[in-house]
Amino acid sequence: MPELPEVESVRQCLVNSRPSLLGRVVQQVQVLRDNVVAGDLNQLGCVLTGARCDQIQRHGKYLFFGFSLNHQADQIWLTVHLRMTGRLHLVPSLATLPRHARLMLHLDQELALRFDDPRGFGRVWVVDDPAAVTAGLGPDALLLDRDEFLERLKGVKRQLKPLLLDQSFVAGIGNIYADETLFQARLHPERRSDSLAADEKERLYAALHQVITQAVDLKGANIDGVFEAGRFPVAVYGRQRLSCQVCGELIIKIRVGQRGTHFCPVCQYC
């Protein structure tokens, strides 16, 4: 599943491409698979047709596209969650459609924003305010500072792997970067958060910040060829039965909180 670094990579690509998605006007909304829209299909077309994309924001794994109509101050927000295999592409409007295309926003300048999703779990919907979506989420992992992280740990009594995956604790972390963070912090995924000493809490935050920042800089991780541009070098995720790059011990895969979890039994002994 795309996690924060991969979703941020998509956001940056749409902002920085030439031409950019920013400033483009929607001329037609083409829904290719009805189930991609969470909500009223007709509303999606009605509110977006003729609207201009002014902003592209992200919180955790969610993307928010701010559209305005006729230079009005109020905006409508197209919300996108890529789920497992969703991708967004800015393409020529007449480009050949792949069989996994789910949605097309036909734009001016003969461009289109296309949502592809082989597994079909991704969703789009319209909201008046991104806060309606993010209210139940924790702070964004990329923007989370040390003091807030340590404050959020107080009174929490959970295993570390499920805690990092909990989007209400911190938004944007999934299986890949939870495993990579705990390896970097040298902490066992089954350790309880209330057992951490002060220096271990500091180590956990430092690892989280380093892993997420580096992964964003490297455009995420290329797992199974889904995010081809991703260059983040995973140390443990998906490397079960391969040697640890630090100590040489074999990486182990277990289930923690019903999720496949990769770790080094020597480096993450505690």
C-alpha cells in the first residue's frame, strides 16, 4: 500500500510537472468504474466541471485537491485515497486508457488527470473541508516534531508495531515504514510502548523522522515495481530469510497485530 512517502511523491509530481496540475480547469469528469467514487456520482461531475485546481495538499496517506469555481474564495476539495495500488497520472487527454483506469478528469490544455488502480480499492470523494477527513487522524508523520511525539507516547500501553500503524496516533505510517523505523531504532516490534526508557523514546522518534524524511527525499520505496521512481533502500521489509545488512543474522518475519512484520532478532533484541 502506498504510504506517506509514496503519496507525497505523487503530490510533488503533480505540482512540479510541466505543465503542472495547478491552474488546470476541469472540462469533463469521466467515471470509468462507479465504485471508485465514494458518494454521489452526479455530484462529483457537477461540482468539478468548470473548476480550477488551486491547491494540492496531503495529510498522512490522503491527498486533497482544492478546486475553485470562477475565482471564488470558497473551495471544494477532491479527496483521494490510493489504498493498495492506486496511482494518479497527468497525461494527454487522448492517451490510450489502460484497463485499470478508474476515473478521468479532462482538463484544459488537452490534459487529463487519470486515476489507475489495478486492485480497485482506491476511492475519491468530495468534501467542503479536508478537516472533515483528517479530524480522526493523528499528526502527519513528516511534520511531527519531537516534543509532540513524546507527549503522544505518554500513557500509551501498546506494542510498538500496531502503535505506529495506528493512523490516529500518527498519520502516514504503514507496514513498510513501521518495520524500517523499528529496525533503525533497534527496537523489537512486540515491545510495549510503556516499557520504553527515555533514551529509547528519543531513539524511536529520531528513527521515525530519519526514515520518513529519507524516504520522501528518495520518492518512496519501489515494492513489486509499483512506484518505479522510488529509491528508498529497505533494510528489513520484505527481506525475510535474507541476511541483516548490519549484523548478518537472517531477517525474520512474524505476525504482530495481524500484520506481517520483519525484524532482525539480533539488532532488535529488546
